[in-house]
Amino acid sequence: MVNTLGPQYSPITPIFYPWIFISCDFLSLVLQAAGGATAATASGNQTLSSDGGYVMLAGIVWQVFTLMVFGGLCGAYFQRVYVNRYNLTSSATTVFNSKRFRLFVAAVTVAYTTIFVRCVFRIAELADGWKSPIMQNEVEFIVFDGVMCLIAVLAMTIFCQGQYFPEMQEKNKAGRPDIVRHSSSLNTSDLEAATEKTTVVAK
């Protein structure tokens, strides 16, 4: 998305987005998995079980912090793009003004918001331990956990980037010049030489 609309408006270099935020998300998942495993194997040890819960809580807090930073960077980027909307390239202007792209951005925003709400709920749920009142409330769990995930999945499934933001795939293909160079280097003489070698081996 950043490469399509204009990387010059991004607060950070576009390549850093996946490196930074996937790494942060991975760390969050590791903490949550480690905490969950510790709590699950506590075998009646309340101290160990509580420690596992705190590790899980740390992982979720880190995830919320990461989401906040990511949301701030995205907000700053789109604010800059909007301010400079009349200076965009023709292709970027076409994408920016297209209804499909705006629906895709809206879907991503909905997915981001629901996952953020779900993570904040998980913090409140684990903050008072495994027997907190929030954790015992099944209706709240269904609404703020299951329903939030369902909305996020539906938003990204219905308004998938293949249909609503095909420029993403085109940019990915354009970003692989090695494939183009490799295919273009297979000229007619190379193919003829390869055919001769095959014929000789066959004989």
C-alpha cells in the first residue's frame, strides 16, 4: 500500500514495516504461548499458574503496544497522503480515488479495530488473575473475543486484497526484477543450444 501511494510519505522506510511488526508480533505470540504452557502445566501450583498468567499478560500488553505504534504510523502516513493528494502520481491518484481501494482500507480499519478491542479485553480479563469476574462472564467473552475475531475475518475475507487492491500483487511482481532478468536472458540462441545438447544426449 505504501509503495503504491508513495513511499516518500511514510514515516519509516517501507521495508521496515514487515521486519519490525512481524518480529514484534512473533515476540508477543512467544510470550503468550510460554505463559499459557506454564499455566497449563502448573498442576495445582498457584504461584506457577499466576506467573504463567502474568507472562501471557505481558505478551498481550506488548501486542497492544505494537498495534498502537502501527496504527500511529498508518495514521501519520494517510494524513500525509491526504495532504499531498494533488501531488500523487497518476497511478497513485487512480488507486487513491477508487471505490474498491477505499472499501479495502475500510475493511483493514475494521479488522484492526476489532483485533485491538479484543486484545484490550484480554488485558482486562487477565489483569486480575484466572478467576477474575471478567473471565467468568461468558457473554462478554463471546462478544469481545469471538465476535471481534469473526468480524475481522469476515472483513478481510469479503474485501480481500486480490479483488479490492490488486495493485498489491502487481507491485509484488514488479519488485522481483530477478525473475524478469532471468526470463529475458533465455533468448533464442540459449534455447537452441539447450535443444542441441538434449539431442546429443538422446543419441
